[in-house]
Amino acid sequence: MYFIFEMKFSSNKNYITQLIRAYAAKQEIIAEVLQTDAKIVLICRQEDEKLESFLLGLEDILPSSLFFGKSKHYFSEEKPVFQSIQEVDLPVNIAPCPTCQKEMFDVASRRYYYPFTSCNNCGSQHPFLTKYPYKRANTTMKFLVPCKACEEEAKVNALRLDYKLISCIECGISIRMLDKESEHLAHNKGDFRKLFEVSGGAVAAGKSVLMKTQHGYRKFFNPKNNKDKVSESTLIIVSASALNTHLMVVEQEFNALLSIERPLLRVATKSDELKELYGSSVLVKYPDEGMTMLLSKEAVSAGLDYIAYKECDETEEADFLVDFDMPIQTQKDTKIFINQDVTLFISGERILYPTQVPSAIKRVSVAHDLACVNVDGNNIIDSLEVFDSIHSNEIYMFENEDLESQHSNEKQFGQYEASMMSVIAEHNLLGQKTVGVHFDGSLNFLYYNGTKVINAVPAIDFESDNLWEKISTLRDGSDRLVGNYKKAYPEIWERLDNLAGDMDIFEVTAITLGLEDESFEGISAEALSFLGKGGLQIDTKVKDNRFDNYAFLTSIMSYQLGDVENDYMCYSIYESFGDYIGEIVPQLLEKVKTNNLVLSGETFANQSLYARIQRTIGQYKPHTNKIFPMGKENAVHGALYL
Ligand SMILES: [Zn+2]
Ligand SMILES: [Zn+2]
């Protein structure tokens, strides 16, 4: 009799599968662990007397993951057959697994307070990679020789068998702390612990600590003592118990924040102190890599519930500097969006990249510093820098990429077409007529005829310079509005009169409304704080069904003159976009005779717009990226199918 345990898993990443395999080996249980395109399956003999203790132990060593869905177990006389996916050994860039974390806080271990603790299936590995294929000699760790204990461990510890980046305090990366007068080098466990203790204490006391982390330089500070710095910072809740005290999180959000992938997430604030500091919502994460985790642990000891950091470079001014010499490659952090049981990746590289794509593709694509390249028979998408040389019959290059390929067969592509193809490929719609909406600052309605993507209703180009001239000639009476606006809001009028030409409509809208955060995020945060029901109709078009940015701005200005509150206005902005999309999409679907609809672009990852879209076009069951980001970083994937 077989015992079968199936866990839904919505990714081709194999660190969970491998961790279960390693643990089975460690527990000396005979188990088959395999991964399909939708789940991880564990098959054991029911008679195995170690089964029960193995399953219990599994709960302790398995991290929670963003990709996990429901699980189930059953018994079967016959051994079931599953279609496994191809597994490629790629460097991960996630938090340490539960076993590694335990080591970091075990005074008896060789990695007590060692921030670079990781194993085959966890931690920050990608930052050390210099090129493929992934082996120690191709990482910056090659400069360090493992000590005897590490060498021995790599032969016997199931979680670190032949682990490429094995290291400990004895043989690993050393760190140091500097203030204006002195420098302290950490040599042993005691020093490592002391260094983080001092750093945590400094942050608690209102000082700033510039720290090189495995995700780049971060300047850490206590938001309460540095109110002027909070606007451009990310909040770290340093203990899980403080999460519910300060934030309004539903279960899915709570689980996502604590998952081993540690994504960035915008959530509603709850406690009065956070409301005062950040307003109605805040971009938040849970400690995500060794340096940040150890600092956070000491911040808890110093009595803090949260700290904040600003992404910066090594030249940033701070009271203390914590540094290490090992060169690292950083990845753009990944933001997710959660609406009920839907989790979408908005933007970023970490967590999702590197990844592998089907090996049948014989093309290299490059977009936004990411490339898809064949390495030893596997197509890998990763940062351009980690590919040594590129051989291919053809290269698809993003039109704005700052790179000369010198390739004789180079083709260029645009964002919207590649983004749409990424969704189409993910949902197996290749070759089928599909309507698409790409919304990334500007809004485009697309049509894929089975071979190529056509911009069916392109946005009218928006240029933010000479704004008043464009608005005053929009239609009869527009010049009067401009005059009234100048009288009512002279300062905003002045600013809008002097804009550079390259700002997007959301930045200009945020400036018009006088929002502190002059971006899409600012409008979105403001919209979230609106608790009423909608109703304002904001103009989105003047002619041929095309979205008109100038008409849109004009409409906002006249409401502003009519004293409409900002939160109501911001909410209505999304509502109007949702209605406009809801009007055009059915017409297009009808016209080209298809039911396939895909959405791309990060503007869709917004609670207000998402809710509205569900109401207006939810019946057509629109597809979005699930595995790749819905923002611009999906282009490197989509270009493979252009
Ligand atoms: Zn681990
Ligand atoms: Zn060692």
C-alpha cells in the first residue's frame, strides 16, 4: 500500500521538492518526491515504520511558501504515475529555511549569528553568482576555502551535500562595523553577535545604520525617531506577533509576508502610530536575508516592533556602517499583489528569476537587463551579467535596451506585445485569437490574431510639457478652466507649467492633486483610504474611443475646483478606468470573435482597479501572468514567443 501526499505548488522552482528529498534521505525513509507543473508529490510505503515521525518532522523543516496551495493525502494499492517537470539547479535568493535559521540562533553551532547561513535549498545564493554554470568556481565564494568542518559537513549533512556555497564563521565572509572614530572586525561568534546587538541598539536609539545586505545597501532606522525619512522607505515588521498589532492583514497576506520568499506587499495600516507615520497603507516586508534578520532579531530585543530601511548605495550618510568585502550582484526586489485568493507578482526579479523555460526554444531574448540564454541545454532567464557569452541564431532585443548585440539577426520588440505574449504563453493560448489590455502608465487595447500582436486602440501619446497649452485647446471653454485653475491653485499651476516632457499621467495627476507621494502608488494609497461608494464620472476619452490623457486631467481639475476630496477623486480615477476598459473590451471581443482575454501591465495590480475590473469584465475570465511578473519584467519571457 502506498501513502501519497500531494501539495499544490504553482511554480517550477524546485527548492521545496529538493528539501523534502534531502530530509527523506536524512531520515532514511524510502520516498519518491517529484514535481509536476502544478504540485509536489510525495510517495512512500505505508508499511514504513518511520513514516509517522518523518511526516511530523517534515512540518518542522518545511518553510511556508508563496507557491503552496491546498494539500491532500490518500492511500493507493497501485503506485500512481505523474508527469514530472524538468529540474534545473539554479541559485535561489530567498530567506534561510527553518533548519538554517535554527542554526543561526544556536550558540553551539558554527553559524551562530552568521548572516550567510544557507543550504542547498535556501538563502541568498544568487548574489554571489558571477556566471553560469552555477558552481563555486563561478561565484565570488571561490575566494574562500572551506574549513575542515565545512568540508566534512558537505559529505554528510543531507541538507548541504556538496553545497556549493558552504561556509561558516571560521571560513566564511567576515563583517565589520564602523562609526566615525573606530572600526570593529567580527572574528568569532561573540563578535558577530555583538555587532548585531550594537546595530540593533543603535537603531532603537534613533541612529541610522547603513548595512551591506545580500540584497544591496540598506540604511536602517527607527521610523519613530526619523519621521522625515519614512516616505521613501520600506517597513520591516521585526516579529510575527507585531504584524497583527500594526497592520490590517488578512490570512493570505500574513502567510505571504512570512513565506520563505519574503515578498514586498502594500497593506493597510492598523495601529495609530503607523497610521500617523505612513498614512492609510504601507509597503512592508518581513526580515528577508541574513543581515536583515539578525539586525531585526536584535531590534526585537531592544523593544522594537518595526524598523525601516531605504535602498541606497555605499556612499549614503549614516551614523554606523556595517560592511563586508565580498562583491555581490543584487536583484530588484519583488512586489506582490493579493486580492482574496489571487496572488500576483507585480514587478521585480528576485524570487522569480532565475527560472528555466522549455528547451525547444532556440532564441535569445533580452529586455530590462534580463536575458534568456541556453546554458548546457537549458534555457535560463537571469540577469544579463551572469551570462558569459551568447550564441544563438537570433536575438530578440527590447527596443529601449541599452545594449549593442552586434548580432546579424537581431529583431527589436516593444513592451506591450512581449507582455501580452508572456500571458498568452503561460496560459497555452498560442495560435488562438486573443484580445489584450496592457496598462502600464498608459493604456493600450491589443489584438493577437494567432501570429502577431496588433495595437487595436492605442493610447494617445502623452507629453507632460506645455501642458496648459494642450489643455486649453482641448475643447470649447477649456481656456476658462485653465484661468480659474490658475486663480484657485497658483502653486500647482506654476509647477504644472514647468514639467519635463517625460512624466506619466499618474505622476502628473498626483502633482495636480498635491499628493505627497507623486506617483501611481500615491494615487493608489489615497484611493484605498476612501471608504464610501463611488459615483464621480471622470472623462477618459474625447474621440475614437481612445483614452485621452488631457481630457482626463481636465476632468480632474474641474472636480478639484468643485472641492471634491482627494480620496474620493483617486478612487473614482480607478473606477473610471475600470468602466472605460469594461466598455471597450466587449466590443473588441465581439469584433474579432473570440472569448480569450488577457491583461498585462502593473497598473492592474491595484485593489481599486482590480475590484472594478472584476465587475466590468470578470465574466470574460481574463488571464494574467501567474508565474512571471505582470509588469515589465515579463517581456524577456514573452519575446520568446513573438
Ligand atoms: Zn537551509
Ligand atoms: Zn567553515
